[in-house]
Amino acid sequence: MTKTPFIILAGVLALAACGPKTNQTIDRGFDSKSLQNLTKTPGIWVDGDGCEHWAIDDGIEGYQTNRLDRYGKPVCGLLPPFTLHGPDGVGSPVPDPI
């Protein structure tokens, strides 16, 4: 079996991933807004490995990013796993169905 069709398919798929860049700091959901507005009330969610993540629940949508120290390394081992510390909601007009 020749490898040429697979090489062509791989090239087409690679080029398909090269679409226009979108600004990922903008929420495009029901209550569109800049995600920078959500940083006022994040909570800290701790995963099973003990690593911390900034977390905000915005009604139906939720946002999370790794919590890093000043050197860019993940913050881990300071809080118990599978816990949420602090507030995580921002008072969105969109109700959370769960």
C-alpha cells in the first residue's frame, strides 16, 4: 500500500488547523463580554494532584486557568485536593441549570 494518500491527508489536516486567530479573552456566549471582567472574584480549585487553578463560574459557562508562581511553575501541594476555596461566581444574569 502506498503512503502518498496518507501524506496528502496529513498535509490537508495540518493546513485546516491554520484558521484565523481569534481573541480568546472575549466571551462569545449569551452574555458576551471581556473575560478580564471575571478576574475580580475567582476561586481556587484544587485538582486531584494538589495543583491549584483559578476558577470562575459564570452561569452556564465556567472558566479555569492554572495558578502559577512568579517563575511560571504550577502552584501545587498547598491546599487539599478536590476542594474549592473562595468565591467563584460573578453574578451573571444567565442562570446555572445545574
